Amino acid sequence: MDHYMDNFLVRYRPKVWEDVVGQEDAVGILKNIVLTRSIPAGILLSGVWGIGKTSLAQLLGRSLLCEQRPPETFNPCNQCDSCEQFPHNGQYRERDCSKLTLEQLHSDLVSYLLFRIIYYDELQRLKIPVQDTFLKPLEGDPHHMNILFIFSTAEPEKVDRALLERVIHLELVPPTHEQITLWLEKICALASIPIEDKSALGLIAEWSKCIPRRCLNFLLKHCILGKKSVSNHIVQKAMGIDAMAKETITFRTKF
């Protein structure tokens, strides 16, 4: 089931910038990085779990590394060898900071002639002295280093202040209720999930607090694996179960 869940969640990650739900300010800056090739030393994406930090990092990587993208455009072609073979023979790397080893970190900081993009997820998992390892590379010429560092965190208050001053910090916020509702309708059409009542999409947006990953998890659990159409009954039942669980925890747990 976990393998199927991963496939479902990855399948509907944005393939072009127009697929991103919300995040207009962040998307505008990232698109201009692609268009102008004015690549900063580092980018920090912050926001709650499931809001799309990894999706934006991957889309930026695809766009910058695409071999057939015309200079005046910002979308990857999603057809060339670079796009098909992403992460393109190691030119794009992803590191989970909760599992990052010193050997991996030292390897990442070695300068290569080939341009690379390295994405560090959950930066807050690294202690401040380890975060300080990035300060010197971030101060130098990123083109000389040939590395674009992308960091993400759900807890920006745990990021070293000196590192924050050396990167472009993009704070991601939940999309609007209307944006998520329209996006859910599009996802249901792509996934062939029947919609019994469109007002139920608004309830899913409310239940998920407009977090895209939570929306996809709901559709997978209740509509695909549960073999149900999107309806007010299904969403209200799920919201009721959640409410009962919270009430039980509150009643039985001492804080």
C-alpha cells in the first residue's frame, strides 16, 4: 500500500509551473530564476508539511536542467533525455537531513565542473554547527562552485540566522479555498474519480486546511482505495471520525 501511495502522490506533482496550486509569489521568483539564469547561491523553501516544498524544488531542477527548453521559456519540456532521466545522472540530488552523513555532506561540497543542484529536505534536523558548514560555499560565487543549494524546512525558526541571510527565503502559504477546490476538481478528472457533489470538494479543502498533500491522501484513502465517489457523506464521515479521535485524545491525555 505504501508503494501505491507514493506512486499516487508523485503522479500528481506539478510537471509545469502552471500546475502549481497557489504560491504565486514563490513561483514568480523561481520562474524568473529559470528565465534569467540569475542563479542565487541558495534558496530556502519554508512551509508546513505537504504544502509542496519538494515539488517546487524538483520542478526548478527539471526546468534548469532541461536540455530542450527554449531560452525564453521557463517550463521543462518533459520529453528530452534530461527530463526523462531526472535526476539526470546525479546533477540533481536530494538529501534527507534526518539521515544525512558527514561523508555525503563533504561529497556535496566538492566543486565540480558540471552544474549541480542539491536539495536538502528538513534542514531543521541539522544542528546549527552543521548548518554552518554551508556558510562559506553560500558566500562564494555560485557559478564558480557550480552548485545551487535548495533547502526546505517546516520550522524556519530552527535555521541558523547567518544561513538565512545568505539565501533567498521563500515562505509558502496554503492556497486559498477556491484554488484548492478548483485543483481538486482537476485532480479528480485526471484520476477518474467520480464527483457526486461538487460542494464536497469544498469540504475536503476545509478538512485538509488547504494543504495539497492532505487532499491527495484523502482522495487515495477514501475514493480510490475505498472505491467511493466524492460526496458530502464521505467527507462528513471522515471529518466526524477525525473529530471523535481528537476528542478521545483530549479526554484521555494529560499534557
